[in-house]
Amino acid sequence: MNKVVNNVVDACEGIKDGMTIMLGGFGLCGIPENSIAQLVKLGVKELTCISNNAGVDDFGLGLLLQEKQIKKMISSYVGENDEFERQMLSGELEVELIPQGSLAERCRAGGAGIPAFYTPAGYGTEVAEGKEVREFNGKPHILETALTADFAIVKAWKGDTEGNLIFKGTARNFNPMMAMAGKITIAEVEELVPAGELDPNQIHIAGIFVQRIFKGAEYEKRIEQRTVRVK
Amino acid sequence: MNKVVNNVVDACEGIKDGMTIMLGGFGLCGIPENSIAQLVKLGVKELTCISNNAGVDDFGLGLLLQEKQIKKMISSYVGENDEFERQMLSGELEVELIPQGSLAERCRAGGAGIPAFYTPAGYGTEVAEGKEVREFNGKPHILETALTADFAIVKAWKGDTEGNLIFKGTARNFNPMMAMAGKITIAEVEELVPAGELDPNQIHIAGIFVQRIFKGAEYEKRIEQRTVRVK
Amino acid sequence: MLDKNQIAQRIAQELRDGWYVNLGIGIPTLVANYIPEGIEVEFQSENGILGMGPFPFEGEEDADLINAGKQTITALDGAAYFDSAMSFAMIRGQHVQLTVLGAMEVAENGDIANWKIPGRMVKGMGGAMDLVASADNIIVAMMHTNKRGESKLLKKCSLPLTGVGCVKKIVTNLAVLEVTNKGFKLIERAPGVSVEEIQNATEGTLIIEGDVPEMIF
Amino acid sequence: MLDKNQIAQRIAQELRDGWYVNLGIGIPTLVANYIPEGIEVEFQSENGILGMGPFPFEGEEDADLINAGKQTITALDGAAYFDSAMSFAMIRGQHVQLTVLGAMEVAENGDIANWKIPGRMVKGMGGAMDLVASADNIIVAMMHTNKRGESKLLKKCSLPLTGVGCVKKIVTNLAVLEVTNKGFKLIERAPGVSVEEIQNATEGTLIIEGDVPEMIF
């Protein structure tokens, strides 16, 4: 089942103002660079973006923030971004913060047809406000609901024409469960191979979750905190 | 962190009468053959076994049934086993049947610290009896709770000394989520390699979930329904 | 009257290009043999494979590669293996576009019973309850009547349910029927089968509008 | 008084052989430099790695291999990568035996606040709420007082909470304390620091029983 589209332009077709978009990545690691650049080019506005982080000022989702294309961010951690801070404090940008594990699980739930689940994370904090609390095994838990998106945009290392994906290292992070939770899922990959070249035993996300796949034209893969030791 | 034990005897140490044991496998595919044989040898009784199926009369969990070691089976499908049928109809054996997807998800939930979740499976059927019903997005769902076990026994293709596991083909099935849900998880593998030999990108279940690992002495890998076509 | 293979062949006409499909045990399995020209579908087996291929050649069976019916199978190029939680994430999350399964009874409101006969052996529901509760598009493949000649298309199921109000379409040896809010709507007749024969074999409300065409293969 | 490295060194004494450990950003990260002889622990970083190694040598940085602090890292033999849902399955499912993290405030009942200062920038809780709500064993690594000299060990947290009643042990520049149902129990003093100094720097209830020993490194 061929999911290949020609390029990032075709991949992002149909993304419109006001939509909810999930974007994979942790910090700048494993983000769909090519698709983000295309969203800037498209100039789509009033987006609700679900992403663990919000990029930095001049890379990642920071690029969409600079152009004021984002209405609301749903994230777990949004530091390291001055423009984000400015828009948030001025009230231009709506922000919903979710514990990282709950964010991951809510995306997985969205993809897996689990409408809601209980988790201990956030109990007794402002995250629990307005949420049902229930005790299991003597411990209070809160009810969290599934997240889905009009489009999920993920970045993988290798992909095949059927949409099967393999991620690399810690660039996997949120990409698999967001791929599951998109009504339409776009995968951009570093390497695109014919069906049959990837070992079916090593697929991280099966093509059933991916509607469009393309090879990204270029990857900067910027490092946020370059830390090294001396030889 | 070395999780290697000498053999199946050491691996199964501490398994006692009355315990709850999860066993991976689907039909006879991916079952922990060596450990099951050891359970027969140990003669532990009154076991509650959580396993998708119950083996056949002379293989898999059928061996434990023959020796009347199982008090209760928690499964999704228990056909193809005459002794099972006899014990069940005579009331010797308690049986709890769970939809296959709910069984898988309940094991995963047990391993993932999710005490309960909602699923549409089984709504309006006897599976829903006594369970909370709640509507999400206009569709009724039932509340299912997590499953855990005193011991989880899984079978993998390759494993390393740290307990990292790689499964093969459809022998993966319930093994990963049961590995997650055991208080003590025993992994028997066909090939046991030193840490560092498995690609960290290809691990299906990380060693954190595995307490004991050993190389199975022998694998019969019996085929339940041999179906072929002519060349 | 259709035989099992013809029922499967008629169901195969419902396939659409690009669909992921889960086929149950029995007649549904046969659907894979009749994929129409020019369309591509991919088969999911809930024990953990997408891209399921035909049975292996003799001598090439792999004990680690089976389908949900425990039969040895092969994997096509582009296949993927996964665990049971992921498999039912696909099913429950409605990523599978069509489910074909057998039934002991179907009610005119779409209820289905196919897993248990009280007082007799209970084999278990396997993945059927997840499949019928989740799929948007469920086709039942079955004989119109049981071995005792009693209708399997009922006003109300007498056996314990597998799912409620979920069946959309039924293909039997006699007819193709759609479940509507008024009852079973007769869509097509099997070659040589009259509306009267279908009516006589149907206990539930049968809706007949105008001329009912014969199936075309 | 301890410096940051010494706080980390003291916490490292709490490690036990065979533990999986999650270290937060800041002082906790330094704990990895002081693993006692003869014990083996493995570090989990919640962005998706078990078996995290030291920083890479210059020129060997891999953009696809970072820790939760977004720093470039390496992987040890036997490491495993996984996705965020699996990572928090490990955390929430209590498969990680020890969590070490920083805090802005800790209350004498074990409440912790470390993610938000109202009216000022909110960076988000990241994985902290999952970690503190799930872990059986949480050690807080922090300075005893804030930059304005105010105690961070309080009767009640003034900042929005990260978790309730979850902190078990605190290691500061002045002392090691345990959270008990009567308040902060003083376990050890930093070398050269008197009980009085600790008392003066502690706003919450401080429980002193007998002679309080100095830490031994």
C-alpha cells in the first residue's frame, strides 16, 4: 500500500487554519524539521499544537511562534524560548501544561481507542483541577482523557513505502504515539526504502498508522545542549 | 546489571502454590516451554494462570492442566483442549474469559502503573456485568482494571545479560506486556548474548522489566495448525 | 445458493483500495483468495502481523509465524510484527477499515452472538468482542440458517451477545443484507434464490424494496 | 557546608546494587559521577534511554542521542531505547527504584513544589509530576535555603505543588533529612555544620533525636 507523497508540499496538503496538530520530538531531537518549515511557508494560523516542547527561538516550533501561527500550545515543558515567554505573558498564546507521562499516554490512548485512563500523576496539583479523582489500591488517581489531532507530523529515521517506520536513538520519543493519534499522519524520514527492505521484526510503528510518507530534503538536526568530555 | 540465572530451576525458584502466574504466548506460539516443564516438575498447585490460551492436551499449559495444577485460568480463548473442557464442565477449574484486546491492555496497564482504563470491548455483553459503564464521545465504554502477577514468564528469541529482549515474528504476542506486569519476570530465550551485542534501537522489551533470564535448554516449537500450499 | 467460497467471493467485492482488513476464522479467511483486480488491501491478524501473506510452501512453515487461527502463514514485503497490545490499539483505535467475521446469530438491530452456547462448551471470545465493539465497518459471513434449519437472522439474539448494534452488513448463502434501523434490508439475492426463500429463512424483520437484484460475480 | 558535587556524592551513598535510577536536571545529574565501588546501577532518562553513559567525546556528539536535559550523551553496552509512553510505563509502573530531583520547596509532610512560580515564567513540569507521583523512593537534592536566605524546608509549600506527600529523603548543603509523619527528621549534618545552623535554616518542624552524626564521605 503505497503511502509515498512527492514532497513536503504534498505531505502537508489540507492543513488549515484552526486545526490541531501533533508534532513529535523532544527538545530539538526527532522533530519533523521539513514539515515545520512548510507550515511556516503555508502561513496556516490559529493552530493548536500538541508537542512535548515548543522549540527554541529560531528552530523547531519556535519558528511557528515567531510568525504567530500558534493559538494554543499543549506541552509538558516550554522553557528555553524567549518569544514563547513573551507571547504567553502577554496573553497572546494559550498554554496547557500536562505532565510528560500523561501527555505520552494520552496520545497513545487517542491512537489506541482508549477514551480515558487513570494515572497518579498530578494528583493534588493544579493539573488535577476539574478532573475526577478515584482511589485504586489505596492511592488517589486522576482521570485523563485521550488526545487526537487533525494531523500528526512525525519524524523517523527510516521508512518504507508502506509507511512502516524505524526511529533512531532517543529521537523516537513522542513520535510513535503521535503517529498513532493523528486522523492523518504525516511521516518525514531520513531514508525512504521500498517495501520489503525493512525487517518486519524491527518496525517501531506499522504503516497502518501512517497516511503519507516522504523523504525530508534536508536535516539540520540542531543540538540544543552540546555537552562533551575530554579524551 | 546481570540478570542471568544458571538454568530453569534457578529461574523458577520461589514459585509457590496459590500464586498468580502470567505466561506469554498465543496458541503454542511463543510460549515459555522450558519454564512450563519446570512448573510441572515443581508440582506447584492451585495456580491462577493468566495466558491468552490454555495450550493443547499434551503441550503448553495443557501439561499443567493434566496434573491439575491450575485452579483458575484467565484467558481470551480456551478451545482445542479436551482436558480443559472436562475440568471446566465438572467445575474443577475456574475460568475467567476476557476479550483478547482487554487482556493485552490490562497486562500493559498493570506494568505501566495505569490502574484502570475504559474500553468499548464487551459493552452490552456478560463481560460488562458488574463493571462501570460510561459514555465517551457518545459511545458506551466499560471500565477495566490492571492485571499483575507474582511471576510473569515470557519467551523471547534473543536476550542479553541485562535482560533486554527481542522477540521473533508473531511469537511476540503477549510476551512484552506480560514481561511488564510481573512482580518478578522470568525470560527464557533461544539465544543469550553479552550486553552490547543487541542493537539498543531494536530492543522490544528493556531489561528493566526482567529480573531473571536464561537460555532454554530445548525448544520443540510445536505447530498447532500446519497449513501449507503446493509449490 | 452460495457455497462458502462464493460467500467469501461476494464479500471480497466490498473491499476498497487501501483498506486494512481483519478476517476472522472460517469463511472470512477465504475472502483473501478473491481480492478484486486493481485494488490493494492489507490483512491484519490480531496475534501480531500486518501484511499477512498466503500459507507457506510445504517445508517452509515457521512455528513463529502464525495467524489468529493458529495456522502457519507467510509475511509479504512491507509486513510488520507487533505485540498484542499494539495489535488491539490498531483495532480499538479504528485503524482497521473492515472486519469480516462469522456469527451464530445476528439480530435486526445489529447485535451479534458468536462466542458462547450456554450449557455447552465455551471456547472464549478471543478478539471478537474487541473487533465488533471497535470496527466501524463489520460484515458478517455466515449461513442463513443453522444445522437444524433455524434462521440465524433474528428479531433478537437468543445466545449471549458478543457486541451490540455493531453489524452493518451480512452476506449469507442466500443473500446480502444491510442492517437498518427498521430491520434487515435485502440488497441482493444469491443466484437462483427467490425473495420468498429468503423471507422464509429470515426470522427477523426483512425489508424488501422494489426488485431485489441477483448478485453478480 | 557541602557544595553541589558533595550533595551529589552524599546522595550516591544511597544507591543500591541493581537499582534503576532516574536523575533530574541540575545537582541530581552529578550523582552519576559518584557511584560507589562494587555496586552497579543503571540510569534511565525519561526521553527514552536505559543505560545512559557519560557525555560523548568532542566530535562524537549525536543529535539523536540526548538526555532529558537535552544534553548530548552516550549509551553503554546493554542500553535500550524506547518511546515516551514506554518510558513513563517504567516510571509509573514503579520499575525505577530511585528518583533524585531538585526542588524549590519541600513541606514536612513530603509535599514538593518545583515547577512553577506564579506571576513569573512557567516552564512546565516536564516529567516531574509523573516521577514524584509514581516513585516509591524519592530523594530531593537542593540547597537548604533559597537565594534570599529563606528556608526551602517548610511547614507547608507556598508554591504550586508538583506532588503530595511523596518526598522520603532530602539532601541539602547542610544536612540529610528524612520525612516522617512528625516532620523533618535530622539524620546527618554536613561537616562543620551545627544542629543550630540547620535548625535556623529550617522553617518546618525539625526533629532532632540524640546526637546527630556528621556525614562521612
